[in-house]
Amino acid sequence: MSRCQAKLAIAFVAAASAVVTTSPSSAAPSTSRGLISVAQVVQMLEKAPTDRTAQQVLTAYLAGVGEAAGAVASMGRATCRTALNLSAANAGQALSSAAAGKDAAETPATPLIVRDMLDRAGCKRP
């Protein structure tokens, strides 16, 4: 993956993040550091089945996270046993298990989801 593609993937995540934090469907607040919180993503996961805006925001966020994770794995020359993949169900499971016992409003969601994606794909760095 070229540097330009990696920058584009990262810019896409930033844009999706902005959508999550400004959604008119009143998402939970981001962390005190301005990162997308577990609480925000969980709220979107819960609302998505019945709220079109939440569904669109969640789709944009998860697409951005997936693209960025792929770019990071590629740039880091990681080898993976299977292809990276992400779904709302995967994200929900990753957040519920990884964030258990933590403050959902202060725990950043994106690193937990990316770590889960890399683990499920069996990715290893050289």
C-alpha cells in the first residue's frame, strides 16, 4: 500500500470519527481526550437496527476503522493467516469483552476493535 493510500485511510477514519461525534442522533460523549469512546460505539450498535442515521454513522465508522487497520497492517508488513474483516457483531463482541470493568465513556473504542481484527486474522509482525 502506498503512503498516499495509507494517508487516505487515516483521513477516512478521522472523517468518520467526526461524523460519530457530531451525529444528530445524540451519541454518547467522546472520551475526555476527544477519542471515540466505547460508550459511543455501543450506543450506535444499539440504535443502528432502528435508526437510519445511527446505521449510517456506524457503517462509516466501522468502514474507516477497517480501512485504517488494513493500511497499518500492510505498512507494518504484518503477515496474517486470514483476511482482515469487521462487522457490527465483531465490533460489539470486541468492545464487550475488552472493555469489561473499564469506564466505557473514557475507554477509546478504535484500538480495541483494531486489536480484535488483527487477533482474529492471526496477524504477526515480522
